[in-house]
Amino acid sequence: MSNRYLTLDGSKKISDTYTLIPAGFDKVQQDVDTNKTTADNHIANADIHVTAAKKAEWDSKAPGSTQTELDEHVENADIHVTAVQKEEWDSKAAGTLQGEVDEHIADTVAHLTQQEHEKLTGIEEGAQKNQNAFVKVNDINASTTTDQFFIVGGIGITITTDPVTKKVTVTATGEATPGPHGSSHDSDGSDPIPDLVELQGVVADQAADIQAASDTAGQALTTAQTAQETADAAQATADAAETPEGAQEKADIAQQNAITISEKYSDDNFYSKDAFRYPNFVPNSEALFGFTNWRKVQEFGSGWQIGNTNIGSYFTVAGEVPTGQYPILDSEPIFVGDGPKTLSADFFSGGVVSGTVSIEIRYASSPYDLIAFLNADPNSDWHRKSVTFNVPSGTPSILVRLACTGIPASGTAAYTRIKINSGSIEMPYSNEIDNQLLFQSVSNGKNAIASAITGKGVPASGSDIFPVLADKIKQIPTGATINVQRGYALIPAGSLFVQPTINAVNVNNSIVNIGFVTGNTMNSETYVKAALTNPTTLYLDRAASSSPYGVDVYWEVIEFVGAKSVQSGTGIFTTDRATITFSAVNPAKSTFYYSYRISAATTTIYGRGGIIQNPTSATLRTAYPLSSTITWYVVEYQ
């Protein structure tokens, strides 16, 4: 398609040529712009046009002698236009282009509708026109733009369509033609139905024979069952006859029944082996460990004592206890849990006729309310009694209280083998916790022995077995021994200290003892203090001033092995009396060593003297209270 504004190649795709369309519209706009002045001038020419106002003015004039001429003039369509005609001309483009413009606007080939514009906008780049209706469904290919394929039903499948909603429904009916369906399962692909029909006829012909055979088999089965019943009856008769094996079996059964009955009687009337699964909650329940885990609350008569301390010991009160007076012995708090418990104990109440020998169970905290009690039989030799009680829920602990009253001078109250076990049945006496106490007692004893051995200078541990501890006891020195190093050192004139080197010692078990000598002059600068700064260094120093005098120092470093204790310290004292404190020692077995220097140079000659005053202090005195620094040692011997 072509005109003077645009040429479009119809063989090309729209997407290849649609960009040329704006160029055609541009040329049309150029023509309009070129003739716009001519059209505007024509419209604005008042000589050939009248306005609506002027026309109304002429129409309003009265008729006159010129009316006829005027009417003829008004009606002359050659020189006048109507308002409709004027509006028509006003809407037209100026110049001779109008016809061509009208023709171009009416050209539907050169122009696109709004719908066509939207369609072109929605086409993706690279899209092609007139594509086939579909590409491929399974092995069906589309060959034209209007090609189609069909969905048909098979065996047991029905196809329904709905043109309005454009839906296709595939329904499995469950019905199928037997022949074709069966042929899909036959190995040679043939239809099995004819064979089945033929077989049905054969089976029908043989039905009578099959029924007859079934009846015969049924009769045979009945006969066999009758024979089996007869055989079973004969076997039962034979089994009933006594045989050695049968007699032995009956004897075994009778023996087992006797054992079962006797065990039940024993369990019902005596302690069973399972009874020992219930341990005793009471520690030191037969006084094997003296009063360990027990507290003497009140005593009357002879007071609480341990009877028969070797074997079969017991808690006892002998001698007169007036009625209304109660010697009381309480156990330490015991946690037993809540629920039913059973208290049992051995009592002795010889000579106690009207008094009371009692064991009470009480709460372990104030006000120690009573939970249960158990009284001995009056005036009886050793006997065992028991009582069941309940520990309320939430009870943290209880205590066992031994108490008695009304004991005559010739009477005795005694208790032993006290047990509390869980449950409402008295269980045999046991002392599991006593075993634990015994172990703890031995362990505590070993730790104490090991600590004592270590204190004697031989390292030992509570985990050492007794033979090892015995061997270490033999290694303990019988008395304190000492290792002594001694020497001489000069603090030269102008020097404040010297540091002699010594063999390594244990600083915590060592002391320094010194003496010093000066020349003809003696003043504060000649006093020397001695101390150990580390295991291999001795520090000897004097007043903090440059002295013109030298001092000869004679020293001894004494290391103690086996001494009970060695204490040391350093302090500055400014008064005429100074007190040194230390851990307690036995003054009768202790010695006091000290040395000092003056803190500032002075020509005053004075000294300090000191002595242990009591187990925890020593006193140093001087006649002139100058400040001095003192190093001291206290050694306590075994």
C-alpha cells in the first residue's frame, strides 16, 4: 500500500514496518501546517462572512420599501451561508488539501483502530503470524492454523463436552467389553472369552460328577473322624492306667505342692529372705559407737551409760529415777520419708514394776511433738517389741527418744538393737548404717593419724593403708633435729648490707642467729638485722645511712626438722616497749630469736632485750625509744 505520504510493503511483518507510520503522519502534519495561514485568513475574512449577531440584527429590522430586495438578498444562497454551513467550513482545513485529507482519514488501510493498536502492543518481540493451532500432542502434530485433534472414549471410558464452559470430562464408567479387556491379558493376544464360554459348558456337563465325588469324600471324612474318636478313647483308657513314669510324675507334683504350701506358711508366719531388703534407718542402734549420733538431753540416777561395751552393748540407766523425772537420750535427726514405718527394739526392764521404759518417735524440730511410742513390758528380762506408725507427708525428719521414769534403786532400764524400717511389718534387725558409721569412723581416724604423721615431718595421707601409715610412723624422728650452716660476713664501711649465699633450706622451718663486732666506735649504725629472703640467700643490713665503720657479722642458719612449729615475722617499733604476737605455743618448749637495726643513724648507743611472756606473745624493751626494724623467730619443740 502506498500514497504520497507513506509506502508500506504488504509482504513484510507489521513488526518490521510499523515504525514508518509516524513518518507518514509527520508529512500530513507538514501539509496542514503549510496551508494553515490560507485557511485562517479565509475564516477571519469578515467581508464574506457575517456573524450570528449581525444576522440577528438584520432579521430584527422592520419591513420597508426594500423588503423585497432584502428578502431576495437574504435568500440568495449564492452569497450567503447558513450557520451550519459556516461551522462545516470552519471545521475544514484551509486550501485545496481538504479533500485529500478527508480521503486519507477515511483510509482504513493506512490507519489502525484502538483495538488494533492494543493487539500490536501485546505481541512479544520475535512473534510470528499465522502459527499452527497447536504444536504436538503425544505423536499428533498440527499442520495448519486451524488444525484440530479429537479425544475419544475407550473401553470403560466416556467423553463428555460442554461448549459453553469449554470443558472436556473424561469419566471411567467401570464397564468394559469382556472380550477386548481380557485379550489384553492373554499371552498370545487372543480373546479369552470364547475359551471361557466353552469351559463353562464343560464344567456344567461335569457338575454332577463333581458333586458325586464331593459326597463320597464327605462320607470318607466322617468315617475317618469316627475312627479317630475311637482311637482317642482307647488312648485315654491306656493313659489312665498307672505306669512307673506316671507314678513318678504324680509324686513330683505332690512334692512341689508340699514345698509351695510350706513356703507360704513360712512366709506368712516367719521372716522371708526378702525381709532383709528393708534396711534400718537408726544409726548406732546398739551403742557400738558409744553415744555417737545420740545426745544426752536429761540425766537422772546414774545417768546415761553404755553397757557391755565389748559385744552386745546397750544404752542404760541404772539407779533410782523418781516417778515424773525423765532421763532423756535423743538420736540425731533421721530422715525416713513419709508413709508407714515399723519401730522395733530389745528392752530390759528388770526391777521396774510400776515405772515406764519407753521409746518415742518425735518430730525432729521444736516443739518435738510425739508421733508414736513403744513401751517395754514391766519387770522383764530382755525381750523384743514392735509398733507400726505413720510419718505424715512433708515431714523432713524425725528423732528417736529413749526415756524412762519410776526406776527403783534396784531397777535397770536398757535399750539395744533399735530398728525403724519402711512398711507395716517388723523386719529382722539389721545395722546397715552402723557399717557406714564404722567405715566413716575408721576413715576419720586414718585422716587424723595421717595429719599427725605429716605434722611430725613425714608426709602422709588418709588414703594410705594402715601398713603404710605404720611404716611412716616409724620414720618420725624421736626428737627435733637441726641442720646448721654458719659463716662470717663483713659489711664494709660505706655499705648498708651484704647477702651471703647459703645452701638451700626450707624457709618456713629455718631461723637466723647472729652476732656482730665493730672497731673502737659503737653507735646505731653498727646494729645488724638478719633475715632469709629466699631458700639460698641470707640478708644482713644495718641503719639506712652511709657509715664510716665496718661491721663483722657472724651468722648461723638453723633448719629444724621435726620441730612442732617455727614462726617468724618482721615489724617496725617506735616505743620503748614492743609486743610481738604469734600463734599459741608451749612457752616451756619454745625459744625466741630476734635481730634488729636502727631506722636512722644516731650516735646513741642502746640495745633491746626480749622474752616470751605467754603462749601468744613476746615483749621487747629498750631504754631509748628510737624507731627500729626487728626480725623475730619463735621455735616450739616437741
